Amino acid sequence: MSLKLNLGVKTDPIEYRYSFPWLFRLLAEEGIQLAQLGTWFELYQLPDEFFVNLRREAEDHGIQIASMFTAHRELGGFFRREAGFEQVARRNFERLIEVGAILGAISVGSNPGAVLRDQMGTKADGVNCYIRHMKELMHFAHEKGVSWLTIEPMSCLAEPPTLPDEVADMGRELTEYHRQNPDTTAAIGYCADIAHGYIDQQDQVGYDHIQLFEATYPWLYEVHLKNTDARFNSTFGFGPEERAKGIVDVPHFRDLLKKNAEKLPVQEMTGYLEIGGPKLGRDYSDHQLENQLRSSLRYLKEAFLGETEAAPDVRPVQSRVDSVPAKSSVEISPSMMCVDALNFESALRQVETLGVDMLHMDIMDGHFVPNMPMGLAVLERLQDATHLPLDVHLMVSDNDFFVQQLASMRVSQISVHLESALHLDRTLSHIRDLGIKAGVAINPGTPLSAIDYVLERIDYVLVMTVNPGYAGQKMTPASLRKIADCHELLVSRGFDLPIQVDGNVSFENIPGMVAAGATNLVAGTSSIFHKSGSMQENKRRMLEAIEAGLAARKKPEFAEV
């Protein structure tokens, strides 16, 4: 029997963060047509109208809400002895099924709940209570038009089923009940999580995530796709850095499903990306969600669906020396003046999938530099079109005018040229007062001593390694020495500030720039947008060059820098 695999997304990460239309648009753009609605606390009391409109919004974007599954442990009252818990769990579970029916979901599911740790002796009674209610709910689901009720095996003995024998016992009993009542009950299946493994109280791995997954085959209906660490503790997605630290081999799970298709109760199975996203409710993290989702989905299309060969993992550079700023890696800031202006949005979306750190935006006035590649109107549109930080480099004669124009925009940092600033200290102070990071940019021929007395006012230094104004120039001869001298100046003054470099940041020059102390690379036509390869390939080459530069820092000649 052949097995057809589908890919969808569980909606958990937008909870209290983004709207459903926002997510539906993203899924449509990524070619994903299936969603699993995760629960939130108000769901059980919202009117039917809300879900009628939600289904319509999904369908307008070509999205089917094919499944519902709890996002919390809110239906665990069947395992509680206190007055009221069992009744609330039953009432809410019925409402969950009703909502699923309104949305047109084929399956509705939850994890069963948890036995209180100090009352583990009640586990058997709790399991019996749960199974009794599930049998009744199977009839209720059938009446409402829901075809499947799904259960998620969990990762600890307090949240059954966990161990393979528990999975088998519960699966057999409920499936047998459906077999005896095929015309009046919904089917029962497992929604297995590929990141769930079991570690006992002695800190020993009893069953890894593969063994627990394999135990669900006879009852497996759908899958949760997420990554985890070796202790099955933290869970996360499948971006390049996340794959580097995770242990979940998605292609292996795809192969397991294909090879064991005869054991499965269905011929078509959906894997739902299930991640929490970045830390909730923070301006510095919420905006990262879009890129996390897109990056994970594009990987899963390859690794789970097998549409193309899975992209190789690229491990982030971690090597540092004590004298450089304590950052996890050298940052990459693509210079957006280098993209095709007629296809700017398309290029933007490609850049967003690379896992870069920020977008470098050059604003020129045709006076301080003889060029005007983009203006403020681009930034006005871009601030709402991307969630990447915007790094603005002003190459203008009147810095204060442009800073004021940028004040109301979603800009993360602004660098102004020392050479064009009338009152540099005042301008930098004003940028900071706006809640924006302030940087000072310095031309190749300007001595570093000129910035010595504004170090207290800045958040980073931008060292120009070409004369400002045009892409494609060669690096000036003293640039590497100047980067090293800038790093030495900052360290000697006790400042732990990033050094951004801009100009001919090429595959050949990056190792020397990083070795000299650069921590933020403005990537243009000589690297990320180089015509010799795709952006993904160019990013990989940049990472290799960065790693070479970090390794060079360890050499004796850089030990004191």
C-alpha cells in the first residue's frame, strides 16, 4: 500500500500574537493548504459565528482547517478528583467537537491529561474515567459529523499513554469499541509527535523518540512535526540553526512511514508543523515568527514530503575569542540596494528565507554621495512588509532631516556619517532618544580618532571599506588594518560594541574582515547577491568564510587584538 503524505501547520504560534488571516496568507504563499487549529482559552466560549467566519477566511485563502487539536492541557479533568473537573472537561470536550464540526475539521483531538504527581496512585482510575468518556464522545463526534477523535501520546508517566504498552492498551480498547459500533462512533487514532521520547527518574532514556513513534503505527492518524534536543526537553522548528542543534531526522521519519504503510490505518497522512515560535509578547522576538515558519516549512517540503532533496544542515559559527563582543555569530546584513528594483518583493522573500539577521538599507541624497538608489518611500512600505530588523545607513548631507523622517518608522538602527554630521554628538543622542540604536559610519580616509569622543553615544561602528555611494567597488588597501585598529580602540576604551563593515564584503575578503574584528557584514554583489550562485549557496559560502575568519582570530598575531 502506498502512503500519501501531506504538510500542514498547527496554529499555536500565532496565539495572542498574530491574526488568522496573517497566518493563512503566509500558508498560501508557501503553498500549504492544510491547517490544524490549536486551542486557546477563549475558544470554548466563543459563538458559532466566530468559527463560521474563521472557516470562510481560511477557505478564501485556499486553506482547509482539516484538524483541531488542543494546545494546552485544558481537557485533563478526567484525571482529577476535585469537584467539578470531570464535568468541565466533558463539557469543554463536547464544545471542542462542535467547533471542529463547524470548521469542517475531519479530526478533533487532545492529549488525555495529567495525573497529579503527588497522586500517582490515582492513575488507573483516571485512565478508566478517560476511556469511559472517550467512548461516549466517539458517539457525540459521529453525531456532529467529525470522523476521527485523535489522542497524543505524551512523554512522562503522569500523562498517559506514554510507554508502548500503554499506547497499545488504549489504542486497542478504543479501536475495538469503534469496530463494535462502526455506524454510530467516530474512529480513534493517534496524533504522534516525532519529538517525544521518554527519560525516567534516573535520567535514563527508556524509549527514544523513534521507538515511541513506532509504537503508534496500528492507530496512527496524523503527526506533529517538531524538533528537539537530546533530552527531549526544548522543542523548536527546522530552520538551519535549529536543525544544527536538534536531533530529529525528518527524512528518517518519512522513510519509516513509507516502509510501514501496511501497518497504518490510513492511506493518507498529514504532518503538522507544531512549534511555539519565539518568546511571546516581546518586540525583539515576535517579529521573528514569520521567518521561522517559512524556513521550517520550506525544509519540511523537502524533508517530509520529499519534493526535492533536503537541504544540507549548516551549523552556525560559534567560535569566539574573549576580546570580541559576546555574540553567538557574525551577523549578516544583506544590502537591499543590490536587488533588482523591479522584483524587490520577490527578492525580499528570498532573503527572508536565508536566516539573515537584518536588512541593510542605504539612503542616499545625491549630494553627500553621487547616487540615489532608493528613498524613504521604500522604507515606508518595507516596514510593514517584513519582520526583519531594518538597518538604515544614511549617506546624506543633512542627517538630522532624515533621522526625523525615520522617527515614526519601524527602524532598528541608524548609522550616520561622521563626515557629514554638523553636531555628531547631538544627532547620535537624538537617535537613541527615539529608541533606535545609533551607529557612527566612518569613511576609508577618516582617522579613527575622530570617533573617540562619541563612543559613549553609539551602539555600533560602521567601518566603510570602500568609498560610499556605489556597489561593486574594490576594498581600499588599508581596510583590514582599519577594522583591526577599530577593534583595538574599542577594547582599549572598554567598549563592547559591534563593528559593521560595508564595501566589497566578498567571499575572499570576509575571512580577513572577521579575523580583524568585524561582527556584522553588509553583504552585497560580491557575496550574498553574487551571480555565481543562488542566495542559499552564497549564504553557505559566507558562513564558510566567516568560520575561516573566526579560526584565524585564534592565531597568535590576533591574540591581543
